[in-house]
Amino acid sequence: MRVRVRVGWCGLGALAGLLAGCGGGGDGPDASSTASANSATSMAQTAGVRRPVTTTTTTATTTKATVSVSDRQTAAAKVATTDPSCTGLTAFYWEIGDKTGKLGSGQGGTGKTKTAASTLMPVASASKWVYASTVIEAQKGVLSADDVSFLSMRSGYTNFNDCSSAAGTTVSSCLAAAGRFAGTNGDYEADTAGQFYYGGGHMQVHAVQRGWGSDTTSALTTALKSIKGMPTNSFNYTNVQLAGGVGSNATNYGLFLRRVLDGTLAQTAAALGRHAVCAHANGSDCTGVIFSPINQSRPGGPNDISNESWHYSLGHWVEDDPSVGDGAFSSPGKFGFYPWIDKSKTWYGVLARYDATNVYNSDPTKTPYNTSRLCGRKIRQAWLNP
């Protein structure tokens, strides 16, 4: 039986400092120590020991140095333009860089209209990473158990459907709208609390509890820009849905990711992979998963998309499948926008794409959420290992 409790919009407290309102081995002994340990070793023998060690070290260093940015660019571009996981996509732009800036980029996909670094689009669920960052930074990395529950999709607010884009819609009024299973978007479903259910209700309710309930899209944009370290012109809310309402482009989202890597958003960087929960509906090792879009096309449904086993952290995925995962942190969106930071927290990447046609493809494996992350992962792996 579902127990629904309507969340209160006002009087739930505001986060201090935010807007007021309701609403990432040692080698063996070197030649000299070997020689010291064996006093019978002659000078000629010692030299013979030293020489191969030095040569080996030099060779290893030289080999590593030959992996240039140009090599990485070539390898990534080849995947983007020739690999079957990428060539069948609608037009996309990809970009990879490090904390200093963009280092490689290119275009791919089909269609007369090309996607560029500056092409604005709804990033959908890539908004989740941004919202989580605002919370983590504002609270200086100190999160309550409730914060973790909301940001890791286990709060029990799982009746969420969608938010209207009509002018004047607020974070709170969105929650008052009709929910997925009757009731409202803000209904608490007690039987899902503590279980992983990927959806927008968790962050929507959390935003109200943090004092953003009365905010419209313009107020949300202002609130986001008020967070110290957040790129001030990178994001705009086009819908009041905190988990899916941001509009941006590859250039601006890339700046956000660089801010994570360079330490400007230091708390967000430290939180990558923290409090990760298993989020795959495909094994006895992970219980309490109702809906994971990496596996399922609908809540409670079969694994009709993949059998990959990922974890979910604070507003982002950890791509740590034991067979094909590389440990990257990511936040793919419904229409195909796919941002990521690699496991070493050295590189960032964005695959920017807006594919409204395949969102409801009868073959769930063809949905942009899935196809972009498959192509984007291959581009990333080509860059890391050209």
C-alpha cells in the first residue's frame, strides 16, 4: 500500500547563505643499493647493473611522453566519425579537456544541421549534477543524512511526473501538479523510501526544503549563479524542474566541469563518487532498486536496455560496471547530452546532442540517454588510451 503525504511548501527552513524565500609503487632496489648489498660486485658489474635500469626508466618515460594531445585527438575523432556506436546518432559535438581548458573536439552524427560548442539545448538530467553541486558547495561539503538520501535518489518522493513550463510556475506549484500515479508530484511514497528510484521528485522536494519553493525559472537561475564558484553565465533554468530543467551548451557545461577539476568547486570534486549506492536492477548483489534507466525503460520493468551494473552518487553516476566500466563520473540527459569526468579526475568531456525524435523510440536501447553514453564512453576511452 502506498502512503502518500503531501509535502509542505513553506516553513520548512532555508539554508543560511542561500536566497531567502519559500520555495577524484615503489620500484625494486635500485642499482646502487644492489651494489652496496653485495660487496663482491665489481665496478664493471655494478655498471652493468646500472645501465639496464637507467635504460628501462628512460624508455618508459619516453613511451609515456609520446602520448600527445594530438594522438588523443586523432583517436577520439576516429571513434566519433567511424565507430558504429557514434555514426548512427543524430548530429553531435564532442569536447574533451582538462582543468586548463578544452584540448580536443569534433563533430559527428547525421543530418544537415550540425551541433556546435555554442549550440544551446536542454541538458535534461545533466541538471542533476549541477543541482547537487549547488547543495554541496553551499554547505561546504557537509551533508545531512536527508541530503544524501535526496541527492542519491532514495528519498521516497517517487510519484513525480513533470513540471509545466508555463510562465509563473514555481518549484512548489510544480509539486502540486498531477503525479505519475494519481495524487501529486510531491506525494511521499513510503513503500519506496530507502530504495533507488531515478526521478525528479527527490531534488524538487529537496529544493523546497532548502527554501527555493517560491522560485520561478528566473529566480532559480539567479539562485544558481549565487553559489560561490559556479560559472555565472553557464546555466539558465528553462523549466523549474531542478533535476531536469537546465539549458546550456557544451562550452558552458564544460566550464562547470573544469571548475570541478581546477578546485574552484572543490567540494564538488571531493564529493565525486561519495555516498555511492548500487543502482542496478540486475543482480542479487544490489537489492532495493525500483528504477534504473541504465537497465530499465520503465520503473519496475525488465532489463530491456542493458545489464550493466553502475552506482549512483550525489547527483551523478559512477560508471563502474566490472566488465565494461571505467569508473567515470557522469550525468547523461534524456535528449542525449552526456557530460563526464574520468576516474582520475584529470579529464572532462561533453557529448552535446539534442535528439527529440528517439526519446520515445519503441526500441529502448535506441533512446538518446543510452546511445549518447555508449558513444561518449568510446570517445573517452579512445582519448585515454589512444
